[in-house]
Amino acid sequence: ARIAFLQGERKGQENLKNDLVRRIKMLEYALKQERAKFHKLKYGVELQQGDMCPPPDEP
């Protein structure tokens, strides 16, 4: 019973970690988009960056 409880707790922690990592990636992407928008407004040219595509969704 103790092992099953700890395994369930570990699975919950893994799910929480994966959710937080996904949220961080989403926020990083939004920040890059915002910086590119500001750069375009300020300088009138697009910011040339290769990693402006959204992060791939991991399983």
C-alpha cells in the first residue's frame, strides 16, 4: 500500500512538472513574440530570429 501511494505521488509530481514546463515554454514564446512586435514598432523592421516558431508540443 505504501509503495502504491508513493508511486501515485510521484506520478502526480511528474504531471505537475510537465505542466509547469509547458507553461514556461508558452510564456517564453509569448515573450519572444512581444519583443519582436516592440522591435518592429520601434525600428520599423522585423526582428530576424530563427527561433520565432512556437515550441513543439511534447508528449
